[in-house]
Amino acid sequence: MEACRHAVGRPGPLADFYGRLSRRKGKSTAKVAAARKLGTYVYYMLRDGKDYGELICFLNGERG
């Protein structure tokens, strides 16, 4: 939860996700959802050996 709180305070896709969800579902639900998404990102980074920038490009369908 601490890493998620820091991540949603910085500009990026996780902060955008948190902002959209907090307006619809409330801040506490958005925090949990963003933490879960961040955990999923960390899992994929460790599994595939990618860094965060490569992972975000891959998830967005961009070529990097």
C-alpha cells in the first residue's frame, strides 16, 4: 500500500487509473485496486525481466 500511495502521487498510468476509479468508486476502493494493479505489474516485470517503461509500452500496445 505504501508503494502504491507513492506511485499514484506521480504522473503516469497508475495515477490516471487511480483518479478515474476514485471518482467512481471512492478513494479506499481505488487504493486497493491500484495496489493490486501495481502488484500485478511487479509480477510481470519479475517474470519477463522487463523494466517498468518496457512493461507500460507493452501493455499499451506500443513498440518500444
